[in-house]
Amino acid sequence: MNRFSILVQWLIACCLAASAPLWGGEPDPVLPMLERMAATLQRSNYQGTFVYLHNNQLEAMRIHHVLQDGKVEERVWSLNGSPRQVVGDSQKVTCIAPESDAKWRQSRSEWQFPIWMPANSESLRPYYDFRWLEDDRVAGREVRVIGITPRDSYRYGYKLYLDRDTAFPLKSDLVDERGNPIEQIMFTDLDLQPWTETSGQTETLQQPIPSPEPNTPPQTQLPETWAFASLPSGFALSARETRADPLTNRRFEQYVFSDGLATLSVFIERLAPGEGLSGGSGLGALNAWGGQIDGYQVTAVGEVPLATVSKVMQSATRAVSRGTLTP
């Protein structure tokens, strides 16, 4: 055997050794890594800077996430463009735009940002395929890359770049059916501190979480007035509440649906004469579809394909006549 053949065989052997699993040929488990990611996000204090690419716009943002006495406090604020910030806890988040005096709240179930994964990833298997992709490097750290591919056309796919040591998600791509990124989030620096019994006693946000304004109309529950007969497979109701527009004081119902990863909302309000929007529209990953049913405007909105919001909106029906909304 000549020297060249020996070198070729040595090179092939090195490549095979590098690509082989470290535990003797067993398949590399993806879901346990995702569950580590969920645990890291839930049990760590961290702060860092990330960039958010969406709708051909690039934003730099700062996040400060604190776990104190078993409860989450979080603040995200913009570093470029108009000043904006989001503050939240385990129950709700508040979005603030000081220049326009705009302030609005939503439940925590609607806000999973910048990157999120449910604790029980196994429940997602009927709707998504999970597989390892080629390793990479993000924010100076070695990462393992997981591809999440939907099994139907009613949800987007994902690419998650998880820190090899901690499973913290340093980068996330939301991708369309062709695998092209629709929006991307990437940390450029990160200070990660695993939670301990003493860390939550000294770590607090610099500013308190805003409390509701005295004149904010209360959020109340009404009897179930709407049903959704034909949801895409895997989507189920995760939250429902009645809210009021802070500018017009008009009440509307909001239904939140999720498959455990993708989320969309349906907003329902009584129509005034001459009002009403029909059809679909989209901006980047966000799609909406609206229509009128029995004198109500019904609009489905979410970071899901247009076919999904269309199907959900058109499946809405009035369930009962009691407890209806009033202008």
C-alpha cells in the first residue's frame, strides 16, 4: 500500500470518528436537548444583546431575565430606532412605546420571545420532525443545530442553534416551506447565570414591572360565545379573555390557539355600521385573515402560514346568544 493510500484511509477514518456519536453508535437524541433548552430558559438568570431580523428590518435589542422567588421578571428594550420596551412577569407582559404614549398588555401565553420551547417536546412529534443539522458557532460559542420541520402546511419550521454546554438558544431561524428564513434572532453576547436559592434574592430588574393604569378597563370572562369547528391538527385553545381597546373602550374577545410551538390569536368584536375587513394580508412571518360573522368582525392573526389563519377564522361560529359583546 502506497503512502498516499494510507493518508486517504487515515483521513476517512478521522472524518468517520468525528461524525460518530460519542456513546457507541446509539442515535443522537434530539428531544432531550430541547428539554434541556426549556429547563435552561426556566431556571436561569441571564442578560444579553441580540439582533432581530424581520420584514427586511434589523433591530438590536437588550434582554434582562431574572428568576426571583420562583417567578420570572423580564425586560426587553430596543437599542436602535424609536425607544420601545417590553416588561413582563409570569402572568403578563406590557409593551411600551414612550414616543406615542402607547401601552398595551397581553397574557404571557401570547408572548414567547425571543426564543421559546415547551418543556414537553415529545408532544410536538405528531406535528413536527426533529433532526440534527451541521454544528456551528454563534456568539463565540460552539452550538448544536436542530432542524424542526412541520409535517403539514399549517405551521412554519425552525432552526435552533443551542449552546453545546448549556443548551441555551443562541440563534433561531423561522423558516418557510422551502427552508428559507422568514425571521431570525441571534444573540451577540450573553451572560448566563444558573439560578440558585440565593441568586434570586439579590438579582432584580432596575425598574419595577408597571402596574395596570387606574382607568384601564378590567378584563373579564364571558360565557363561551364562539366555537371553532375545524382547527388545523394539533392546535387547541390555550387562553381566552375579554379585553377593551384602551383608545375606544370597545370590548373584544380574544382566543389564543397553539400547537405547543406555533401560536395564533382570534379577535372578535361587534361591528359598527360601515365597518368590516375581509380577506388576508401578510407582513413577513405575520399573517392575518378577517371576515364578518353574524354582525361581528372576526380576525385571526399569527406567525403561521396564511392558510392557517384563513382556516381558523372561517371555522368560527356563534355558539350561544347570551353574554355577547356590546360596543
